[in-house]
Amino acid sequence: MTVTVRSDMTTKAGPVESDALALDGLVRRLAVEFPTVDEQDIVLILQSSAAAYRDVRITQYVGVFVERESRERLREIAVPAPRLMIVGD
């Protein structure tokens, strides 16, 4: 799945050469972190968060803000994953 928002996206590791690759990686990381949220919903949340920064003049930290805001929104909607209880013999 390819998600494209902007070409000057910055992640925690710094500027990325391909925003699509960075966002694909972010979608995968968030899907692992929030397994009860559909991947398509994660994409929509990322796109929505990124849209808020479409016209900013300083873009250095846009990727960090998008990731942080998306993660906060996902925490609000995510259903906690069931925990396995291991019972000894």
C-alpha cells in the first residue's frame, strides 16, 4: 500500500528521500502497534493528520507531528488487544 502526502516529510530519523516509502513504513509500524485497527483506517488517520500541515511554511518537523498526532488518535479508537494468560502446571 502506498500512501503519499508530501515530498518533504521528515521522520524521527531525519528527512526521507521518498515520502511514500516513509509513510508505508509508518503504516506498517502503526498496524503492528495497533493490531485491532484496520490498516485502511490507519491510512485515513495519517492522511487526515498530514492534511492539517499541507500549507505550513516550515516543514522540517511535519512528519514527527503527523506521526505523533496519528498515534494519539489511534490510541483513542483502538480496542486493547487481548492478553494471554499463561497458567503453570
